Amino acid sequence: MIHTDIAEILCVKPKTEKRTKTMEEDVKKKKNKKTMKIEGEVVVMKKNLLDFKDAMASFLDRVHELLGRRVSLHLVSSLQPDPANEKRGRLGKAAHLEKWVTKIKTSVTAEETAFAVTFDWDESMGPPAAFVIKNHHHSQFYLKSLTLRNFPGGEGGPIHFVCNSWIYPSHRYRSDRVFFSNKAYLPNETPELLKELRKEELKNLRDNEKGGELKEWDRVYDYAYYNDLGAPDKGPDSARPVLGGSPDFPYPRRGKTGRKPTKSDPKSESRLALLNLNIYVPRDERFSHVKFSDFLAYALKSVTQVLVPEIASVCDKTINEFDSFEDVFHLYDGSTKLANGHTISKLRDVIPWEMFRELVRNDGERFLKFPLPDVLKESRSAWRTDEEFAREMLAGLNPVVISRLQEFPPKSNLDSTRYGNQHSSIREEHIKPHMNGLSVKEALGQNKLYILDHHDALMPYLTRINSTNTKTYATRTLLLLQEDGTLKPLAIELSLPHAQGESHGAVSKIFTPAEKGVEGSVWQLAKAYAAVNDSGYHQLISHWLKTHAVIEPFIIASNRQLSVVHPIYKLLHPHFRDTMNINALARHVLINSDGVLERTVFPGRYAMEMSSSIYKNWVFTDQALPKDLLKRGVAVENPSSDNGIELLIEDYPFAVDGLEIWSAIKTWVREYCTIYYKNDKAVQNDTEIQEWWNEVRTEGHGDLQHESWWPSMQTCDDLMEACTIIIWVASALHAAVNFGQYPYAGFLPNRPTVSRRFMPEPGTEEYTELEENEEVAFLKTITPQLQTLLGISIIEILSMHSTDEIYLGQRDSPNWTVDDEPLEAFKRFGKSLELIENNIIQRNNDKKFKNRTGPVNIPYTLLYPNTTDYTREGGLTGKGIPNSVSI
């Protein structure tokens, strides 16, 4: 990269041969020059005591300030070119933050401080459109904004620069930090004197020449494969395949860190120590201090909650087992005082995870219980009903998989030459007693048969998965839509690969509803196996892959190719907040080899490989909610209806609420985009948009770049569709599959993530145990105690709203743009979301919609926007759509 210093370049002296003429011009200019004082306010935030080096850094900053090494700002003219470089605006005189020594404080909390700043400005230079800032202090600070008050010659109002960026000492940068005012410009409409600064700032963010490991002050956005999940230097059991860059393991790209390769595999990237959370993402993508404080507090609280029952289990008769449902209920009912050193020593032998070993402290503190999950608040048995089991496919934490059955028996799409006959073994005689008098043909014709089908996704991996301690099936669950709008389970098919090899097809058993005796116990186990499938698919595919992973390439490409003054950047940027940071943390402790997900979800070490196989069939345009519903057959086209579709399940809470949210987002995006793009030609001529979309396709999702479904980005409709999908996925879709985790799966028997043994066969000890003590048999089949505790502690963290949450229809600053039309359109968007909030409350109170609350009496609020909530309380609220994938 070319080393540049804007302040120096723009102030360089003219060449000698032109000096006489230039001096004459300067004399004339000085006679006409009118200097004025511009008063401004700069809002900054220092680090806080969560960073224990902060006190010394603040002291050194004061020393630098007293020695004249201050924070300087130069305004950039939008009208007057610099004599040395006519492509750039002229710089004004340096101004400095006033009273730094007395104003800045070191605090336990992250506090904002407002500084006065006064600029000497030549009125002929016109309104400033940008400013340059140089930090000559010892340490970094967070620059929130600069506001110039009542600029003369303008419209009389303030000029806002919304910055929201960490400013490191100037020697850390190759070029000065530049910030633009909050006016949006398409590339060809940018003021001439800003075009070069606009291009250079994007070049700095790409910084393709930056080699080696990236540091916290680097501002580089670049792509990498998922080659950081394994730890091959620990041995072959800890190695994992590289995801991305190959036909066998395609995957979206992640953010580059530049860490060196491992010693044993040059294609794999080395990993940081487990407790080192200093994973590179561009500094402005990291959690705020408030968010990070919440995150650490939730994590530490959850760790203690895991330790308490583990301590108790050391002296228990069956270590790492729950002996009854009452044992599980006790997680939420009681609290325990930490035991003595001898017990802690035994505990360290029981708990294998190094993070827990590191964090155990024998300090006598009384630890808090787990909060009672919503699924248990009304009743401790309602979760076991067939109605609730089925309802959660429409209104639970994974309502995005169920589809309409369009042919019977269900068919498989797996390659028969490799996997043999994988079609379903369910026949009409299996389900006839439960069909409410309908034949299969009648039910198909009336659109009343539905299926939760995980067979094809899991079957190719079952042989390997079942070679571990996991013992599970590929499942199909058939359901009947009843007259009251609820779903009724008809049969569950549990399938295994043939004992003679995968090519011989599947071996399947069919289980049908029963309430009493051992048959009732068997049916409860069959539902548990189906729930295990759905839990794994939810975490790996619905949640991780289809929200977290697929959005990250859009974030990287947007920062590399769209200027901060680009209107589409301003539209999308709120929906990218914290995503790169949470994804980096997930790769570090959740989805890595031997990480939390491998320990708690049944695919184990094959989890991420399985998600790669699903990504092969991912289609960007199908992520639009109406298309998704049509593809799953739960809706049909109806041009006269809103969104052009009609739901076949009227009481489908996710779809009903989701379609209203989708429509509001679509309207907002359309109104916003038409302000800046008057015709298709404007999209075609937008160089930044074209480069952005090309990079999304060829780099970010490069393994799918040749698919024909990619929008060509040649029309306004292409652009609006893409932006609507991105916002939907990052906000509402993620909220729907994330924040219901603790309410429903915080009680793991309702959503088990692992099965440890197969269905008991008559005549075996396991079958006898099932007859004599169904609870013990059930609990021995599903997730054991430690994995349960670890699992629910993690989903408690993931289900928490941060206290600095910004919800759909909210912005972090009211001054995000100076343009009136977008501000008015955004107000309308907020109003439409408020109406949706009222609609959701009304539907939840309408007793005819049984699926909205169900036997467990949990109102469906996962798609309640929460636009009207500015309390910033956070926690396990079970409602609210954050703008972004931020947890």
C-alpha cells in the first residue's frame, strides 16, 4: 500500500517555478478571505476498568496532552481544492480537543465525554464535508461523533459526523483517519473533492497488501476459509476438514485473521488459547463495552450454574446422570453453596473442559440457580403432550423446517446408487387409526398432511455418528392438520443404514401415538429421537449456517466495496452490528473441534461437515420468506393476497408474524432505495454496488458463484430484493431461531440434543427398565447431566438480549443521515412495526389461535419487534427483533 499522510500531502508547499504567481494569488485571496470560528462538540469514550491497563494508559494520555501531543482535527473543504492536489478538498487549520486533562476520567463503566472544539475556518471553503483526525496520545479512544453547531452559510442547522470508531495512536496507521458528514451520495454524485478520499478510504479497508497476523488496530476486512476449526497439532482426533474452497466442503467465507498455519497441516490456521478472546476482527466490529460486560457476566453466571449440580453429582449414586425429572427440576428450584477443596479436587477430575477448570474458585460464594424456562412455568407435564410436540414445529425455536407432504409415502432425494432405497416405509395402515376419518388421498387433496423430515440430511452421516457414543436415527414425523388448526402427530419413522452397508438402503421402524403403558413410553422416546434430530438441525443449519455464517460475507464485502457515505451502506450497516465478533467467538469456543457444540449436539465431530453438505443446496433468493414458505409447500401463490401468497396453515405463528415483518421491511427498503435510484440505469452505473455484488458472489459465497439463481444486480428490483433478504435474515429470521432457545430448550428433556442408546427392543434389560421406570429410561437415553448443564448454560447466554440492544426500527443515532426523505420513510417503518406489535398481542389473546400459546401457555412473541422499547433492560425476555445477528 502507498504510505500517505493526508494532513501532510494536503499542506505541501507548491513548486518553486510557480511560487511567484501563487504568492500573488495568495495575496488576493487573503484580501477577500473571511475567517470565522466554528464551534463544535466531539463525543468520545475511553476504555474502562474491564481493561486493567486503562488507568496507566489514561495517565500517559494526560502526560502526552501536557507535552503538546494532543488530538487534532482538520476540517476538509467541499468547495476549495488544495493547491498541491486539486482532486482533494483543502484542509483547514488544526483544532484540538479542549480540556482533555480535566474532563477525561477512568471509570468502571464506559462513559461518554463531550469535548468542545473550535475551528478557524475560511468561509470561502464552504461547508466542510469531511474531517481528518490524528491521535497523538499514548492509547486509543472511541470517537462517537463530531457536531458543528449552526454553520454560517448553510441552512442554519448543525453538521453531523457520525463516527462510531476506535481511534488508535497515529503511528499505528499508514494513513490518516477520515470521517465524512452524514450526507449520502451515490459514487457518481459525490462532490469532486471527496471522490479521491472516498476511494482511498475503501482501499485502506481492503488493504490487500497487509501480510501476517492482523492486529487490533488494523482495519482490514478480508476473506478466509473455515480452516480454524481444527487443532491438528493436538493429534488426528482434533483435526477437522477445511470448509470452503472445495467442491466437497463448500462454505461461506469468514473474516481473515492472518494467523500462521499449524505445524502439522499448512492448510489449517493455528488457534489461540481457549481463554484468549482477543480474536482479530476489525476493531469497530467488536462488542461495545456494555455488550462485552453483559456477555462476560452471562458467561460467568452460567459457568457457576454448571458447577453447582456437578458438585452435587460427585457424591451422587449415578455420576453424570439425572435419576428423575425431579432431579432436572431441581436445577431451577434450588441453589447450592460451593463445596470444600476436596470436592473441588474430585470435580476437576469429573469435568474435562479446561475452561471450567480454569474458572473454578473455592470462594464460598452461593451460586444462582438456572431461571425457570417458560416451557415449565404453566405446567411441568404439558411439554410431553402430542399437541405441544407438534405446535413447536410452527411456533417453537425451529419453525422453519416443517413442510407439506405432497406425495405418499414420503420420498427420498438421496442418490439411490450410493444409498439404496431410502424412501419411507410408512404406509396408510400405520396412520389410518389417527386420521380423523380421512383417507390419505383425501388428506393430501385437502392439504392436511405435513412432515418434519430430517431423513436425507442425516442419513449420509449416521454410520459415522453412531460409531461414537451417540446412538441416533434419521427421522421423519408425519402430522395431520386438524379442523381447529392444530397439528396432530400420526407416525414417527426411525431409520438406520443397512447393516450390510449404506448401498443396501435404510432399515426403518414406524412408531405411532400411544398414551398408556410401555407403548406410551416407547412413543415418548420416539418423539425424543425426532426432537434430537430437530435440535441438531436447528443449531447447525437453521441457526448457525442460515443466519450467522451466510451473513458474514455480506458484511465483509460491504465494508470493502461500499463507502460509508453510500446510501446502501447506510441502509444495511445497522444489520451487521457485532456479527463478525460473535462469529469469531463461536469459531473459538462453540463450533471448533471439541468445542461446546461438538460436546452437546449429536453430530459431534461431524457437525460442521454436515452443515457444509446442506450449504451446497443453499439458495440466496429462497431466503425471502414468501419463497421459503412456497418452497416448503405451506403456502400457495395468491396474487390478490399480501406478499402474493396464502398460508395453508392459518394458525402458523412464525409465518403469520413473519410475513407482516417481511412486508414492513420490503416497504421500507423500496421507499428508501427509490429515493436514490430513479431507474435501473442508476443501479447499473453504480460502480460500488456492482463491485459489492460481484465480490459477494465470487468471493464471499465463492463456492456457489456459478449458480444461476444469483440476481444479476441490473435493476432496482434486484437491489431491493437483495437488501430486503439481507435485513430479514440478519434481523427477524435470526430472532425467530435464536431467542426461543432457553424458553423451550432450557428444559432439555423437551429438546434433547443427544441420544445415547437406540430404542429398547422387547426382551432386553433396557425394555424392562422402560416398563418399570420410564423416567430413568428416558433420561438414560437423552443428553447426560454434564452435557445438559453445559448445553443449557450456553443457550441461556445465547437467548439473552443485551442491555445495549438496538431493535428493528431503531437506530443508534438519530443523525444517521441528513436527508429528510429517508428519515421520514424510517419513521413510517417504525410506525408499521408498532402496528405489528399490536397485531401480535391481539392474535396471542385470541383463543381461536391455539398454536399461539399451546398447552404450555407460552405466547408467541419471538417476532414481536420491540421497536417501542427503549428501556435497555435486556435479559431473557423472549421477545424483540435485534437489528443484527449479535449473539
